[in-house]
Amino acid sequence: MSRRVTWSVEEKEACAENFQRFLFSGTLPGKKQITDVQSKTPVLEDRTWIQIKNYLRNTIKKAQW
């Protein structure tokens, strides 16, 4: 059973910086796009691609309120 780990400020900033166009357009990136960013961004290596996608989904949903 996994434990929830709070997103650090660095992880949030890395997501905002690298997935900016998706956040603005309200769409989600695919697995390949997420894994490409993960390989270039060391701070996101500890997260799974699904965790990143869920974070982006929740951020987009939160912004639409």
C-alpha cells in the first residue's frame, strides 16, 4: 500500500513550467509527453507518469472554478 506524498514547491513549479501549454488549453498530455519531461527534469523522477497526469488534471479542474 502506498502512502500519499505531498507535492513539493519544486515539483509544482516544474509541472507548471514544462506543461504550461496544457494548463492554459485545459487539455492533458499523453504518457510519452510526460515521460519525456520526466527524463529531462530530475525533480519529477520520483513521481509516476500517472501521478503527474492526475496532478495536472486536478490543477486544470481547480482553475476552471
